[in-house]
Amino acid sequence: MSLMEDWLTFLSGLLVGLCAVPLLPFVMGLLKRFAGGQGGNEAYADLDVQVLNTLPPKTEWMNMGWWTGDDEGADPFDQCDKVRPLAETRPLKSLPEACEALALKLYSACGLTEGAAILDIGHGPGESVLLLKSRFQPQRLDGATLSLRDAQRAQGKLASAAKGGEGGTEVQIKAADGAAFLKECNPATYDYIFALDCAYHFSSHSRKDFFTAAHRALKPGGKLGLFDMFLATPYPAKKKEAKGSRGEEWFKATSAELPCPTRAALTWPQELKLRLFCLLTSTPRRNLLPFSSYFSTLCSAGFSSQDISIMDVSSHVFPGFARFLRDFAEGDEWRAGAGGWNMRKALGSFAGFVEGWARGGDEGLLRGGLVVVTKAKQL
């Protein structure tokens, strides 16, 4: 056999092998069936029919959600001392429902009204942008999200909504870093700036840089609203620790059912666990501040201490979100077709972190809170 024939034989075998790879599952299924394996002579024994009947989702929400369905639409700061025990509230079941509830809680806390100029930062595929447009009819609505893919998906949803007869405000969406976008816009542009469950991920700028840029972009009397993550220790458990230099009470909590941490600082195993969480979620460690340091950073960015309100709402967020993640990771097998094995296992690992937060005390390394900051009006 000549050298040319040897090469042709090798290439032919390689081509056949490559073509056969996609057929391997089918061939293995046939072999199992002929060998009397699972399913016997049933033609569709190895077909996951549930996956075939899974419909594309109608929404693409992604935040931790507000999982207790109490007093929908009410300002959580006004309801702080009236919140019912968690056992008496109606737990929300679906992620889209809980995510929208958290968004509406933030908007209510900020006193959002119709006809405002709004910037939505870190909105992902655009569900919060659609909600703001349809529910509050803003005079101006801009969005900035770091992912080009998410920006394009948000633009596509807005275009589809417009074709469906939803008119109103023209929305400008940009794929941009939030702090960089704020620095480039004109001063005193917005009545409201929202960052829903995203600001702790921002890596290109420090907390102070972001807050300073937001202060610059807000109109006098405008509000910055966030759902954000905080280091649980040290916790401002005493009244005097939750007051500013003028005696104003800037910190509140609806999380009485979650024990407060007793340690003044993290132990080294806790710090190691926290840094692992940061690594897995692309969260800069420097962004996770205790409540008091967060408050001080807002003050140093130009906001007045009496215009800052922070509320710990962990008990309304973490327990329900942890249950959802665990159910997704270990629940019905049909979900594997939607997210895949890797996604289920990753969310199962993340559930372990959130379950610790949901128990509170010294085990709960992080807390979740609503933040409402008002830019002082000019005299």
C-alpha cells in the first residue's frame, strides 16, 4: 500500500469517526433496547417528554426577589413597624413574581411617581425597564447594562412591546458600565436612578465613585434607590449606632426574625468563605461593606446624612430565594432541559451560601437591604 493510500485510509477513518460522534447516543440507545435494557421495546423510552413540552419563558427576571406577599405596593419604610410575622404572610412561589415584587418595593420606597426622568442601571434583559415604562409612564427612561447581549434583548423586548400597541416614552438602552455612563451624562439629568440587585457586582469603580457619579447625575431632590448587599458584621443593633451625627435614624430593619450577628468581625474561615462567594459570583470583596461603612461612603459622596435611609429586608429575601434555588437544583428533572446539569449544580452550590444568610446570626455573613438616598434641594 502506497503512502498516498495510507493517508486516504486514515482520513476516511477520521471522517467516519467524526460523523459517527453525533449518532453515538442514538446507537447506544438501540444497543440498550436490543439488549433488553430499560424501556424494553418502547420506542420513546429514553426521550424526556417533559423537556419537549417546556414552553419558552415569558419573562427574564433575575434578582433575589421579595418572597413574602405582604402589603404589595406599600412603602416598606412606612410599614417597618407594622410588618407581620413571616409565618402569617403569603409566600410567593415563582421567581418572576418575587422579582417583580422586589422591584416594586424599591420603587415604592423611593416614592416613584408618573412622569419622571428615570435611569435604570444593571437591568439585565430589560424586565425592570418594561415594568417602569408600563407602570409609571416616565417622561424619560434610560437604561444602562454592562452586557451587550442583555442590552440587545432589552431593546428587542421594547420593540416587541411597541409593535403590540404599547406606545409612550421612547427608551434609550446602552451597553455600558453604570458608573461610566453616569459620569458621561449631563449633571442634574434624572429624578430617579435605580440599581436593583446589581451594584455590589460593579468592578470598574469603587462604591464612592459610583455614588459620587449618581449624586452628580441626579436633579436636586432626586433619589438614588438600590437593593444592595451588606456585610452583616458589625451589625448596627443599638439605636445610637443607627443614627447619624445629627441624631437622624438612618437604619431600620424588618428582619427581627433573623438573629443579629454577635461578632464584631469575621473569623478567618468566614472571610475565606466570603471570598469564595465573591470569586464564584464576580463580586469584588471591597464592595461588601458593613451598614455603617456604607452609610459613611454615601455621606462622603456628597449626600447629606439626614437624607439617607437603609433598611435590612433580609428576612423577606433570603429564605424564599434559598428555597427557590434548592428546589431548582434538586427538584423536577424537566428543569435540566432548560438550564442543563451544570447550571443546576452551580445554583445548588449558590443555594448553600444563601441558606446560611437566611439563618442569620453569626452564620449569616451577608444581609440584603433597600437603600433610598435623596439629593439635597438647592436653596
